Amino acid sequence: MEKQKILIVDDSEMNRALLIEILENQYDIEEAENGAAAIEILSRQRNEFSLVLLDIMMPEMDGLEVLSHINKYRWNERFAVIMISADDSPEKMQRAYKMGAFDYISRPFDSVIVRRRISNTMLLYERQHQLEETIAEQFREQEKNNKLMIAILSHIVEFRNGESGAHVLHVNTITELLLRQLILHTDRYSLSKSDISLISLASSLHDIGKIAISDEILNKPDRLTAEEFEIIKTHSAIGAEMLSELPAEQQDMPLLKTATEICRWHHERYDGRGYPDGLKEDEIPISAQAVSIADVYDALTSERCYKKAYTHNEAIKMIIEGQCGAFNPLLLQCLEEIADLLKNAQNHNGIKIKGEISS
Amino acid sequence: MTLKECYASFGGDFDSVLLRLNREQLVEKFVYKFLDDKSFCLFTTSMENRDYDEALRAVHTLKGICQNLSFTKLYESSSVTTLALKENDYQKAAESIPQLSEDYHRIINAIKVYQGCGEG
């Protein structure tokens, strides 16, 4: 196993030599003869170190200044700092603790105590790191499962709608791209990155209401009658109702709130002539506005039982010209701005958009 | 002359340093190294130049080395000087120099004698 590395910062060559003598069998050692040199080394190669032994009284830049720099840039998340203290400065040690020092070793050095103290500190730091890794891993795993559950659910809906398996995925991605573009132009909607991920995830559920619509109407290859079209239109309100019937304690969950507004309002129009509520402009939540455009774009560029697929250029043109609904002008601008991304993605089978934006 | 006798001659605590550093060889190595240490010299020059910050750092370093090597007597005199300089009492610091110097040179001489014995 590779030896862990320690940086010894002390202006006295003798003190450094003594520490090296005590530690060199177990660790790789690097030396710095003052604070400025330590900062120089750490700013270059701090990831190599597991521990810094830091003297307090030094020329150029003293130990407390070094500590303050380390603390400011949060370098001590990676390595522990142990102060080397003279026995006559308890107030300085107290300051060092407040500034993020992990422990101190006082002179005179006792080889056994120095070794043990250092190895314990490193062990503790390493364990903490492993623990953090484990938790992060579990979190990622959980999130993956959540996304998978939603993907399964939306896939069932798609399957029944006779839509291409990728529709939900495309809507996810286009929604995310649109909103990321939107926040470059305005902070009117106060969307954080995590809000955008949430909306993108919730967009998967936009059509769940369709499971309440009969097969004959849903998958009818011919033109729908006016009456049939009215029935189809109920899917948005039904989807929202289905979600609103979930237990009360779940109603406050952001994912559910967002999914509900997307279900209900993704067929509203910016001019107020959509359904089911005839909301207009920003009465329509931004989540539903974005999903609405994404849904239309992907529906146009996909083949359905009742229509052929339009090309990317045709679809963008039809949406911008208002042939497929009325949308927020700012979102239309965003759509134009991300058009090239969408076009490339469409050429590469859509699914790869994700990779391009997650850099 | 043994290293223990050498320590005794300048008021050092050999048992304590051996207990902490474990090996006599290691103690000897650092005792020899002390001959080359510049902190005492830096201290006296800084005092002459009235550079009291530098003088404080130098005598503080000397004190730390004495602690590590259990040079008890010199540790005590360097502590007096360090404290005086920390309190900006330059006169007291200057007054402490003869004692400090005496303790320092006694160690240096003793180490040289010890070194001579070893070689002879």
C-alpha cells in the first residue's frame, strides 16, 4: 500500500529533522520552512497530503495565518491539520482550534505519542471520508431507484398510449434544456438547478391521466370526432385528480406538487385558450409551460398512429409560428436557442441530449 | 565520557530525552546536529541589529529545540529571554543574554568534548 503523506511546516530545521526521524518509516514526508512555502506546496499538490503538521511561530507567514488560509479555502476537508505548539501559548492553541486545527502536539516531542496521535488522526479522517462516500453512494442509489420507479410508471402509460418508448425521456430532456436556457435570461421564475431537475423528473408523469381514456379513442388511427377529442382532453384534469387522491402527507412533497401542476396544466395556452382551466400567461406554472412546449415538439417529431413524423426544422417552425398552440415568447426564444442541440440530439436518437448538458 | 555524563555536565536531562526518543543513537545524532543549529547565532545578531521580532523567533526556536533535546538549563534561560521579548522588555532581554550565552556555550563545549572522546 502506498504510504500516506505528511507535510511538516516548521522554521527550525532541527525540529523538522526530529519529526522526520520519528515519522519517516511510516509516512512519506515533505517539508516547508515557513508558512508561505507551505501555502505554495498546498496550492499545488494538496490532494497528496493526509496530514499537515504546522508550527505556530514562523517567519514570512505564521502558522495561524496558514491555518486561516487553509480554512478559508476548505482545504482541511481533505487533510487534518495538527498544530505543533510550544507549551507556553494556550491562547494561541485555542485560536487554532477555533480556526479548524484538528489537534495539537506539544513539545517536547515524545516519539511514541507523536506517532500514535498522528496515526489516530489519519485513521479518523479516513473513516470519516469512507463514511461520507458510503452515504453519498447510498443517496445516489436511492435517487436512481426513484428515477427508475418513475420511468417504469411513465413507460406503462406510454406503452398504453402507443407512443414511442422515448417520448417521456425526450420530454424530460427538452424540459430541462428549456429551463436551463430560461434562467440565463431571467430570474423571474426563481428556479434553482435542483428545481429544474425536479420539474424535469416530474414531467415524466404529464400524461398519466391517459390511462383513464379508453383504448379505442386513445389509439384511434383516424381523425377524432369532436366528442372524442373532448374525452381525450379530460386526461390532464384526470391526471391531476389521480395525484390529488394520494395520501395527505404526500401532498406537500415538492415532486408531487410539481407533477400535479404539470398534469393539470400542460395543455393550457399562453393566450388563455387552452384547457382545462383556461389559464393565461404566467398564471400557468412555468413547469407546465415548459413541459407543454417539450411535449408538442416531441409529438411533432415522432411518428404516431394518426400522423407521420415532422423533421426538426419543420417542428421548430410550426411551434414558433403558433401552429401548435400559444406559448410564452421567452420560452419560444429559448427553444430557438437550443434548437441546434435538439437537432443534433434528434439525429443521434434523442437520448444522448442528457450527456451533452450534464457537463 | 558517555552521553549521559555529557548531559549531566551542562545541566541536561538525559533520561527524559532517551525515554522520549527511544534510542541513544538518535539522541546523539541530534545532539551533534545542535552544533550546526543557527538559532543562537541568529538571535545574537538580531539583538545587535535591534531586530526584536527576528530575535524572538530565533530564541523561541532555540527554546523549542532545548525542550526536545531536554537541554534543561538552556531551556530555562532561553525561556526567560523569550518571555522578555514577548513582553517587549528589551532591557530585560539584553540582561538575560550573558546567562543564555553561558548555558549555550557550555553545551557546545561539552558536545565537542564528547565528540572528541568518541573519535579518540
